[in-house]
Amino acid sequence: MTRVRLAALVVGALVVCAPAAASDPVPITTLRLDGVSFSPELALDGDARATGLMRRKRAPKDGMLFVFPGPTTGGFWMKNTLVPLRIVFFNSHGARVRALTMKPCRRDPCPIYDPGRRYRFALELGATDRRRATRLGPQGRLSRLMRSAS
């Protein structure tokens, strides 16, 4: 392995595994969505997953990937989220299990967007994003993300 590749792997692992302080930028990683490289923001812990994209005026270009420490079935809501989103749920192997469109909600009661299936990752994208989002990977990076989730 070349030094450049090794350095890139080390830096990538640090970005994925390093905890972010309140003033630090949201961690980002590089993955593949349907075989095409993309760099979503990461929500690796309970606080980041609870906050998600709330109060943002626009969705990040490559969305936000919610990573869960174990398989889950919980739903998402859009309380205090300002932009419409599309959410794609993936299993631990990176295969899509469900996709839903979600609308902003500023007042209770807000609907819960429940995939009705078990998943390990949830990718929120802007509602106008036209990527098919059927396969997330590569598997090695997904495995590292699952180990770093809390």
C-alpha cells in the first residue's frame, strides 16, 4: 500500500471515529451510493441522531447518514426541520429497505415516518435529490461506522 493511501485511510478513520465537540464541524465520511462516491455528514451518537437536520435552511449536498449501534425499527419525525427531506433506510449490508418523503413540521403533533422494517442506517437527503439510493457501501466502511456508533 502506498504512503498516500495509508495516510488517507488513517485520516478517514480519524474523521469517522473522533468525537466532535459542540463547536466542531459535523463529521463527514466518504462512501459510495449506488457505486458513486459521496460524502454525507454523520450522526453517530444519540445526540447527533436526535438533532439531525433540525433548524437547517438547506439539506447538505450529500445528506446526513444516521448510523445506529444495532438494528432498529424506530421512526423519524420532522419537528423543527425547515426543509422537505427524503429518507432512505438501509440494512447492515447497505441494501435499501425503504424510502420515504418527509415534510417539515413546526407544530405538534408531527407525524412519525416509520419504515416498518429493521434498518441500521438512515440517509436523509433533500427532497429534490434524484439519486436512486438503492445500495450503500463499501461494506468495510459500513462495518467501521457501525462499530463507531453509540
